[in-house]
Amino acid sequence: MKRFHFPAWIDPLLPVVAGFLGIGLVYYGGLFAYAVHPLTSDVGYRPEQPVPYSHALHVGKLKMDCRYCHNTVEVAGHAAIPPASVCMNCHSAQDAAGQTPTVSIRLDSPKLAPIREAVATGEMLPWRRVNDLPDYAYFNHSVHVNRGVSCVACHGRVDRMEVVEQKATLSMGFCLTCHRNPAPNLRPAEFVTNLAWEPEGGDAASIGAALMLERGIHPNDNCSTCHR
Ligand code: HEC
Ligand code: HEC
Ligand code: HEC
Ligand code: HEC
Ligand code: HEC
């Protein structure tokens, strides 16, 4: 059987073909680099908010607990963003019930004007979302918080942030890394909102392993857990 040979007139075209292959390689290489780059996954995303509210001040310095404002985080899928009336517990001469609050701070601050307006009109402040999963991925806060997964595992040191930013990639790989081995990220429930907590005596993994037994937590990467 005669072996197939390309005709000789193809030869001058070879550099062109090689050129296209080269361009293709650079194009797909670039696409790949873009897809895995942290910026693509919104890490570091920190939109400007309607009021310059600082977690570093209210949580870091004033030691307020996350649940004072995000009060549904233990009982619901979503962590509620507080209505302006919650801010008025301190930043008003009169609280929601018309009583004089124990503290009245910065009543005339122009930075707080949008809050006073929101309370007067009964509207929600247009806070801009920071962390946002695609709709086809199911997430639930209460499950995590009640099993002893701290806010810090997914949101970082919010208590040090003047402006909240996205800390984790929130990619599927991020979720699965913990789901396959949750132990190092578990802590006693009372420390879930204490972002500075460190395991005392013994390493996080062995404390976590004990908590997994106690709470009946298993490594789990079933697709249907998050894609329902
Ligand atoms: C005094 C009320 C208050 C307290 C206390 C508070 N937050 Fe917030 N938090 C807010 C408000 C208001 C926003 C929306 C504006 C913004 O993003 O800064 C917010 C936004 C956030 C966001 C971003 C939400 C998004 O859109 O993705 C995270 C994450 C967050 N808080 C975590 C925490 C954690 C963790 C704690 C406790 C360590 C905490 N917060 C304590 C009021 C509070
Ligand atoms: C437990 C009381 C308390 C609550 C509730 C509270 N704050 Fe504050 N806030 C403070 C204190 C204390 C200060 C610091 C005042 C100072 O620096 O003199 C402050 C300062 C601020 C400032 C800076 C004001 C300025 O003129 O520099 C902003 C903005 C602010 N808070 C927004 C909010 C928002 C938004 C909420 C609701 C999500 C909120 N605060 C809820 C106590 C509170
Ligand atoms: C296991 C990871 C994880 C933990 C732990 C976690 N969060 Fe979140 N958080 C997320 C994800 C993912 C989103 C985006 C959810 C979405 O888009 O549906 C989010 C969104 C939020 C939001 C915006 C409102 C919402 O529900 O979408 C707030 C506020 C918030 N988290 C606060 C907290 C606080 C406070 C804690 C601790 C008490 C906490 N989170 C613990 C992953 C986590
Ligand atoms: C730091 C650890 C950690 C991270 C990160 C994490 N999870 Fe989880 N998740 C857990 C633990 C622990 C459980 C409880 C497992 C159990 O009870 O066996 C859980 C349970 C769940 C459940 C089960 C809810 C139910 O109904 O039982 C869902 C859904 C879920 N996670 C979604 C996600 C998604 C989506 C992400 C990524 C955005 C994520 N998780 C990131 C630790 C984590
Ligand atoms: C712990 C939660 C979790 C589990 C378990 C999980 N996924 Fe996902 N998955 C996610 C999240 C979160 C995203 C969105 C990622 C993003 O926004 O980049 C996602 C995205 C996807 C996508 C969209 C394409 C992509 O990669 O962005 C596909 C397809 C997918 N998952 C398939 C699966 C299959 C198949 C399984 C089972 C082997 C599975 N997932 C298990 C959380 C999960």
C-alpha cells in the first residue's frame, strides 16, 4: 500500500499553519490563565456602599456580635442585612419604639444622612452585594454556622475591614476542599462569630475530628448537596 504524501505545494503553507497553531496556543493559554486568575473569581471585590459603614469600627473596636445585625444567620439560608432602624438603636435621638436609646451617637453626621432618610421613608438602603453565588448553586448559612463553621472560613477577618470585600473564590473547588475534610474548620458553636478564635491546647484538626463525631458530620461531596 502506498503511503500518503502531502503534495509539494503544501510546503510553503506550513509556516502559516504553524502560525495559526501558535496563535491558538497563546489564545487558549490566555483564556485558561484568565479563568483561573483570582480576579476572575471576584476575590477582592469591594463595591462602594451608600453609607461608609465600617466593620472594623463596629465589630473590631466596639466588639458588636455579627448576629446583632445579621440576625438570621443561625436560622435561615440567608444572612439578613439589617434595616436602617437597627442602626438607629445608636445613631438616633429616638429608637424604633419612640424611646430615648441608651446611646445616641453622631446624630448629625452627614455620613449617616442616608440612614435617617431610609428610616423616614421606610425604605431599605441600597446596599450593594459583595458575595454572590450563581443561582444554580445552593448555599445555606444556618447549616454551616450551627455545625461550627465560622464566618471567618468564608469571609475572612471582616472585623478588620473598613469596607467589606470578597475573600474566598467561592468556586466549587473552594466548597469541596472543606466538604471533603471539614475537621480543621470546625470549632465549638459559641466561637463561630469570634473571628480571632484560636484552638487552645491541641490542633484544630483533632478538635474538629472530635466535633465531627459529636455532631455526626461526614465528609460529603454529593453533587445534589449543592445542585438541587
Ligand atoms: C452594626 C451592624 C453589623 C454588624 C455588627 C456586623 N455587620 Fe456585617 N454588614 C452590615 C451591613 C450594614 C452590611 C452591608 C454593607 C456592607 O457591605 O458593608 C454588612 C455586610 C456584611 C458582609 C457582606 C455581605 C455581602 O453582600 O456579601 C459580610 C460578609 C458581613 N457583613 C459579615 C459580618 C461578620 C462576619 C460580622 C461579625 C464578625 C458582621 N458582619 C457584623 C452590618 C453589620
Ligand atoms: C451599638 C451602637 C451602634 C450601632 C447599632 C451602630 N453604630 Fe455606627 N457607630 C457607633 C459608634 C460608637 C460610632 C463611633 C462614633 C465616633 O467615632 O465618635 C459609630 C460610627 C458610625 C459611622 C461614622 C460616622 C462619622 O460621622 O464618622 C457610620 C457611618 C456608622 N456608624 C454607620 C452605622 C450603620 C450603617 C449602622 C447600622 C448598620 C450602625 N452604624 C449601627 C455605634 C453604633
Ligand atoms: C461556608 C461558607 C460561609 C460561612 C461559614 C459564612 N458565610 Fe456568609 N456567605 C457565604 C456565601 C457563599 C455567600 C453568598 C450567598 C449567595 O450568593 O447566595 C454569603 C453571603 C453572606 C451575606 C450576604 C447576604 C446573604 O446571605 O447572601 C452576609 C451578610 C453574610 N454572608 C454574613 C455571614 C456571617 C455573619 C457569617 C458567620 C456568622 C457567615 N456569613 C458565615 C458563605 C459563608
Ligand atoms: C470551611 C468549611 C466549609 C466550606 C468552605 C463550605 N462548607 Fe458547606 N458544609 C460544611 C459542613 C461542616 C457542613 C455540614 C455537613 C454535615 O452535616 O455532614 C456543610 C453542609 C453544606 C450543605 C448541606 C445543607 C443541608 O441541607 O444539609 C450545603 C448545601 C453546603 N454545605 C453548601 C456549601 C457551598 C455551596 C459552599 C461553597 C460556597 C460550601 N458549602 C462551603 C462546611 C463547609
Ligand atoms: C459543596 C457544594 C458543591 C458540590 C458538592 C458540588 N458543586 Fe458544582 N458548583 C458549586 C458551586 C458553588 C459552583 C459555582 C462556582 C462558580 O461560581 O465559579 C458550582 C459549579 C458547577 C458547575 C458549573 C461549571 C463550573 O465549573 O463553574 C458544574 C457543571 C458543576 N458545579 C457540577 C457539579 C458536579 C457534577 C458535582 C458532583 C460531582 C458538583 N458540582 C458538586 C458547588 C458544589
